[in-house]
Amino acid sequence: MSIQSFIPPQRILMGPGPSDVSPQVLSALSRPTIGHLDPLFVNMMDEVKVLLQYAFQTQNEFTMAVSAPGSAGMEACFVNLITPEDTVVVCRNGVFGARMIENVMRIGAKLIIVDGTWGRAVDPQVLEDTLQQNPQARFVAFVHAETSTGALSDAKTLCDIAKKHDCLTIVDAVTSLAGVELRVDEWGIDAVYSGSQKCLSCVPGISPLSFSEQAAAVITSRKTPVPSWFLDQSLVMGYWSGQSKRSYHHTAPVNSLYALHESLLMLKSEGLENSWARHRLQHKKLATGLDKLGIEFIVPENERLPQLNTVTIPQGVDDIKIRQYLLQEYNLEIGAGLGQFSGEAWRIGLMGYTARSENVALCLAALKEALTI
Ligand SMILES: Cc1ncc(COP(=O)(O)O)c(C=O)c1O
């Protein structure tokens, strides 16, 4: 077997993530690797923290990037905050709510599930009723933007309800960060994590994370050690919090952090509100075009994610054949349905650098053609 350098094709990534990475970010990635304790790198990490605070709209001191994908950010929140004695309410309206449940079960905490309909936002009234019936609950966890279904939940209202019942909130913002409005401090979110590969349009493999003061106090006052050494955030913070105290925990993914720094800089220079507006605008263009093709959305209009469009595969259309055609003829990737929607839906992503008019136009034209073959 002759193994050669791997040269991937130039695809257009319109699936559920990763999204297209801009040439500017890819160029940052290829800059010379320096030591992860080099003073210049340490300065750059401080800037990453400030930029992440901007992206999350938080002043949280405990804001950093986990050196692993979004699932690690999720797990970091659960293993640091929750002990087997705690009662945790998890809202499940798709695959990623189910992944949160898996985390709670593995910790051995008491679990209460608020089950919702796939393709719909989490119902705030059901959460309210659940918390009234379970005054011992200490945490509420939910997914802001369910990538498996394309539904956006009202994070502000859900956090208000959780606070009223003295619960701390854990929010999955993997797909929502930079794509739709997210205000960590104003909405009272206590633990939030995201992913680099969605609306930040950075390379996959990094999970931005932020803890409120109250959440940080829960972690620092734990009586038992965090069951994961790598994800123990009190140890990791020794590396992320300030030059004088910076100490080795693990070798940071140096070049990936250059890329994250660059993608966050791009977000800052575009402006967060402008980024949210761009995702909405491109979604509207796509929705208008899909309507003309007779392709219907699964999620009701007021609960739709602009950055992840879940549509029903038209009757009699071969899911795999169409997606293969788009990939082979146009280098265009759209996402398959996941979980309950497997084989029944397509997930068309408009995330980050992908959310541009030329991609929407190409996707619509290519889909139209594919549907006639
Ligand atoms: C909402 C949501 N949460 C968590 C994850 C897990 O992130 P990762 O695949 O980077 O581990 C994803 C990934 O698609 C996601 O969409």
C-alpha cells in the first residue's frame, strides 16, 4: 500500500458542523508552533479569554477553552458541578439533551427528565411544573440550540424559571454561540459550553466554557475530587488564569488556539449582533428558496434555528442518492437526519463562514437539480 499526504477536496460544509473554516483562520492555524508556556502564547491565551467573554456576553472570570470538542465541554460542566447527592433536571428534546442525561446517569446523581417533542423548543411550563413538584432539584440543564432537530429554546425564560426555584443552570450553546442571541450574564446562565466548529467557524476540537461565580464556588467547595482528572476545571484554571500563576496541566493545542483566537477576532470585528443578523438573513433566503422547491421545515417558524435548517425529505426522494449527488457534483455537504429524524430529514447548516449568500444560492440550485435526476 502506498500511503501519501492526505489532500482533502475543497468542500462546502452545509451540514450540522463542522462548518467552513475561513482562509484567515486556516492561515492562523499554520503559523509556527511555539511553547504553550511561552510568554507570547500566554498573552494570546489571555486575549482568547477576553474574546470569549465577549462572545458569551459575560464577565465571568472562569472563562476558558477546553482542549477537546463540545462533548468534553458538556462533560466538564457535569463532572465538575454535580455529585451523586444532587438532583438534576434535564430537558430532552433531541440527541444532545439525551447526551446530558447520559452524563448525569454516569455520575450517579438523581435524574429528572423533562421530555419534549422532537423538533420543538423545550416547553417552559413543563419545566415550571416539574420544578414545583421536585423542590429538591439543584440543577437545570438544557440545550439552547438542538442541532439534531433545528429547534431553538427560550434560554432566558428557562433560566428565569430555574432561578425562581433556586437551581443553577447548565446550558449547551454548542450550536447557538455566535449564531443566535446568547447573553450569559443577563440571562443568569451558570455554566455554559460551546464548540469551535459551528458558528465560530474554527477548526473542530475546542470547547469554550464559562462558569458564573456561583458555579465556580460550587466547584471550589466540593468535598470530593472531580472524578475526571483531565476535565477538573479547578486544575485547568491554574493554567488559564493569569500569567504569574500559570502552571502546566496539559499541553495546550497551540495551533488550534491560534485558530480560535483568529475566529474570535473575526467575530469581534464583525460584531456579535451583526453575526446573529447575518445568520438570520441567510436563513430567510434559504427558507424562501426551499419553499419554492416545495421543501418543508420541520420546526415551527418561531422556534427555528437560523443556522440549522431541518427539513422533511420529500416523499419518494432517495435521501442518500441526493446527498451523494450534491457531494460528488458540487462538493456540497448537507446533513442527514439524526436519531428520530434519521432517513426522514435533511439538516442544512448555515453556520459561521458558511452563512453567505453564494452558498445559499448554490445549495438551492444544486438541490433543485438533484431532485430532478
Ligand atoms: C448541541 C450540541 N451539543 C454537543 C455537541 C457535541 O459536540 P462535539 O461533537 O464537538 O463533541 C454537538 C455536536 O454536534 C451539538 O450540536
